[in-house]
Amino acid sequence: MNEKSAINGSYSAYCREHIHEFKRELRDEASRAIIGWPGRVAAILLAASSLLNYIYLSSVDSPDAINVMFTYSVSILLVVLYPIVCLIFSTVEKYSPFVLDLLCISGVIGFSITLSYIFHSADVSLEQQDVTRPMAAQVSFVVMLVTAFSFHATYLLTFSRNVLFTLIVGVSLYLVDADFIEEAILEVIQGFLIGSMISWLFFEGIRTRFYLKATDAHTRQHLHKQLSKLVYSHQLERIKLGEELEDTLPLEEGKAIINVFDVQKSGEIRHQQTKSFFLGVFRSFWAICMRDYGHSPLRSRAFRLKETGDGYISAFGYPFLSSDERSLADSAVATSLDMFAAFDLEVEKFNYSRPIKGAMGLAYNSVQGTFQSEGIRSYDLFGDALVQASKYEELRSHPLFADILHSHAQGLGLTHYHIMIVQEVIYNSLSQPYRELFTEINLDDDCFKGFQMMNDKEAKYIYFYLFE
């Protein structure tokens, strides 16, 4: 019992905290009730009741027979005209709970007028009793019906409404026939009590449904927000459509340029905000990779493969197609230079006491996508291009190449510099402006006798670009 009370309390508190949303929900519910089948059924029943009363009064030659056909006309017109008025004046819809109340009041008044016509037709005492008894039985049902369903945001307002409606019924019946109210008073009270009990259950049902619906929507929104941190937006959309996660990214073999980025001498960085610095670098790289991201076909400037503590690996051409109109090689080099520029901005914000520079290795070869076989299925790439790009980036530490790079930097007047090393096939695929950036190393020179490029044995030339 305590647990149930706590749950009901949470529903009540949630609705109070979100009173405006709750009111909107109630307005929508009331509007649907008027426009939908409840309103239509009510209009049909009222019309049928008018017709039956007309037939009865006609059978006793009552002069009011034709009048009884119009006693519920206001209620019926409200149901018929409400959707039309809402189409013309959309603001009317927000008053739908009060329109429903007006429908109930007009129905009560119509019922009272109908009774007056029926009682007027009963001109002998015996017939009067025969009429008033079944009518008294109907009073309880009418009061229950108009008090049972309400769409107001607090039950206090609903209860006050029910009291008002019951008083209107009582006064109307008194005006119709003072003697009849004495016979029907218990029916009025009974209808009020039953209707109020139903209205409380109805109110609790709406409040509970609103709470569950709202919290479920909040939960879905939160899950969507968190899942968007794990997968791309096109994956979320396809998963929503019923596709498996493994079908949302390419798994077949393809070709790509892999860029392996590393921070030179990162182990020597001593700063309180080192972690924040690297996070800033990776965020800026991610923003560059996601430029021109599109779903059909899958495309972007680059695909972020992974962050490696102080390094970053990205792919051009697979699994996302390049969004750049230039050649894949030009796009890869241009995007890599954008990454260096973004890196420099983060270094400037980092305000370190010594220069911090980066190095990149770029290689073009086969790659293939894969999802992990068990557990959390993260996407990964494997293939020769990744191995080769890593080896090209590591060349800067090889003694032979380190001397060449250092000597070339001295000739340029550079003490601290960024390094970009690219594979021969990439260099040959570049347009002339980008080729002019690079310096060639011929692996057939005597100084490289016995040297063989690991994992790229057919390499004859290596190209590098040094800049501040």
C-alpha cells in the first residue's frame, strides 16, 4: 500500500511540475473525444433520443412533439461544428475541455426541457406517475454521465465542476416540476456520487498515462542522445527501420588512404591540462572529419577510425566516400593539412612552454570493415593500408630518415616542425600544387643499401613535407 501511494504521489508530483504539458495533453484528449467516436456516438444517441421522444409525444397528440426534436440541437451542433471551427480557428482547440463542459451543460438543459414537454403531455394523475417514475430513473444516469468525464488539470476543479453540474440539474428539475424533484432527489445524489467516483478513476488514468508517456518519451530521447555518441546518425535511422547494426556500415574489402597522426615527443609533455589538450585536438579533428557528412551515399571528408591516447587514425575513401570533388589523394593531403592547422590552434590555446609538433604517415592500400564478433559491437578497419601508414609515420624515428629530415629542416631554417610522410602511390596521384610541397627520398641511393621499407617492399621512393 505504501509503495502504491508513493507511485501515485510521484505521478501527482510529476503532473504538477509539468502542469503546462499536462494541460496540453488534456486539451488534446478532450479535442479527440469531441471529434472522435465518443462525440459522434453522443450526437447519434441524442438525435435518436429526440426522435423517440417525438414519436412518443406524437402518439399522445402533444402540441410539443415538434419542439422536442430540437431540445438537444445545441449539443449536437457543438459536436458537428467543433472540428470545422477548429480548422478555421485553430486556437479554439485549446479550449476543448470547456467546450466539452458546455456540451454537458447543454445536454442537461436539453434533458430538462424534454422532461417539461413530456410532463406537460401527461394531463391525468395516473399517467403523470407512469411518466415520472421512469424519468426519475434516467436522472441518475444523466447526472452520472455529465460528471464522470472531465479533462481539467486538477481534480479540485473537476469536483467543483461536478458539484456545479449537479446543482444545475437539481435547479432545472425543480423549475420543470417542483414535485418531481422530491421524487428524483435521491437519484440526483446517487448519480453525483457514482459520477464523482468514476471521474476520479478517469482522472487518475489520464494522469498515469501522461506520466508514463512523458517519462517514456524522455527515456527514449535520453537513449537516442546516448546512442548518438556510439554510432553515426545514419546508423540510428537504419536501426529504427529494423536493420541490424552490422548492416549499417560497409564490411566488404575496399581501398582507402589511411592517415596515422602522432604527437612528437608526447611523453615529454608535462602539464596539468595535458588530457584536456588532447581531447581538444581530437574534437577538432572529429569536426574536420565530419565535414559534409551525408547519408546517401555515405560520405564525409574523412572517417575517424580511432583515438590512440596521443594519436589519431583516420581513413579517406572507406567506409565513407570522400565528399571532396578533388581526387582522393588531394583531398587526403588537404584534409591532413587542415588537421595540422587545427592542431596548431589547440597548441596555442594550450600555451605550453615549448613548441609541440605533430607527425603524419599516409598510405593507400586495401582495407576492410568489421564488427567485433561478441559483446559490444564496435566498428573497426583492418588491412595493409593501416599497417603501412603506421610504418610511414614511424620512419621519422629511423636514424637514416631522422638525419635526412633534420638536415632538410636546417636548410629551411626550421628548428621545430611538423612532418608529413606519404607513400609513393599517393604522391603520384597528387595534383601539381600538392606535389610541389614534398621532397623525394630515393631508396636506391647508396645510403639506403640494405634498407627495405617494412610492409611495403616494392616502395622505391618516399616523400616528406616539413613545415612549421
